[in-house]
Amino acid sequence: MFVRHRPENDDLIARLRIQCATTPLPAAAPQEGSTEAFNHWANAAAVLRALGRNDNAFEATDKALAIFPDSAFVHSLRGNLFAERGSLREAEQEFKQSAALETNGPTWSSLAVIYHREGRLTEEIGAWERACALLPYPSPELLALGYAELAAHHPQKALQEFDKAAASLPPQRERRDSQRFLANLARGRAIALSALGQQR
């Protein structure tokens, strides 16, 4: 449970004296090798990452995978930890293993980001396509795919992806996010149309 550091919470914070930077997670060592222990370590790893305690999060993922090595969630979590560290090769391997265990859009999106950072354009496009096919509202992914197609000098394909991105917006979206998305969409379309004009 997390509470905001506000005056009305001061008594609770003073009584509990929990320091997020140092408090052991899980609070007590779970029984080794059990499903319950795996859940404790996997959940602890996610919370530790959220707290910025990535070294501790890695240790928790090691303990979780020692119990259940085929956890797509834990491999994906390790992929994020490696990516945040800048270890992109290790991140890629973890995301690939996660995707092999359980096909899902967010993992393919994470792989696409890795490929983008490494300049592996063909693989980036393929990963964005896989992610878009798996997500219910893939508007951000389709936007990224459109820009990847622009980078690959495929302006017509880029326009098609931008059209799909506009059509796949979720019903409710934060106004600020929508404005940023629509601005990037308009910019991408303008670049694609300009490129098509130059080709004619």
C-alpha cells in the first residue's frame, strides 16, 4: 500500500516508519520453491522496479525464475530492467523469450523500441506490425510504425499506417495526449505527402 506524503498522512507515516528505499521486499522470505514464493518474488520485483531499486528487482527476478523459469511476465520485466540499464542485447533476449512463452502486444512493442534504438529498421517494422495485430487500440504503435515506414522510404505505406492510427484511437483519451498524438500524426502525414510529391 502506498500513501502520498501529505499532512493528513503524517501520523500513519510516522507510525509505520517504512522507508521505500530500504524496506525488504517481500517483507518475509517465502517458503522456497512454492507457487506462493514465485508470486511473492515476481510481485516484489515489479514493485522494486517501480521504486527505482533495479538491483534489488533483478535479484527478485532471479529468485522468481529459479522457481518458474517459463514466466513470460518475469522475462518481460527483466527486459525492461536491462533496457533501463542500457543493456539492449540482454533486453532483446529477455523480450524474445517472453514473446515465445506468451504472445502479447506490449512485449512486441518493447522489442520494436529496442530495434529502433539500435537502428535495426526492418526488424523494428516487423515488431511494430506484430504489436499492432495484438493490441485492441494500437494507435501509438501504428503511429510509430508509420514513422518507421517513413524512415524506410515507404511514404505510401506510412500514410496507410497513419490512417489506421487515427481510426484506432480509444474512445476516451486524455486531451493532452490526444493533442500530442494528433500533432505527431499531422507531422507524419505532411512528411509522407511531401515525399510522395517528390517521387511524382
